[in-house]
Amino acid sequence: MRDLGGDRGTQHLLMAETLGLAMARRAAEILARHRDVLTGVAADDLGQHMAQFAEDNAVFTAVLDAANECLGRFDNRPANDRWCDALLQLLSLAEFTAEAS
């Protein structure tokens, strides 16, 4: 890992923050892409998007699971009860990174 001028703990926190923001952006991109496809594609053309949907679904599920696990460090509800909040946190982070860019 490149030396960022701070101690290793600070570097790891910065790396984790950057990774989390990138994951949030990716999840938001996936949601936007599929929203656009599902609202703008004729039913006959939907089949060609299914392979991309399956790939994106795997990525999105992994990101949402990671966000839910992270949120669990601050929220002691069962994972099934906080997934919606995890999704909202992801979307909020994605919006933040879009504004910061």
C-alpha cells in the first residue's frame, strides 16, 4: 500500500472510507441502470438485459450485505430488520460522493 503520510491505522481508515464510497457509487449505478431499463424497455427486449441483471444483482447483493453488516456495528437490530436502512445509507453515500466529485 502506498504511504499516505500518516500512520498505518489512518491509512487503513482512509482506504476503508474510499472503498465504502466506491461500493455505494456502484450500488447506485446498478439501481439507476435497472430502473432505466425496466421503465424504458419493451417487454420483448427485456430478455437481452437479463444476463446483465444477473451479474449486477450479484454485485448489488454483495454490496448491500456488506453495508448491512457495517450498519450492524451501530444498530443492534437483526440484519433482516435493518436492510432497508442499509440501502438508504448506501444511496445517501452515493449521493454524497456525486456531490463531492
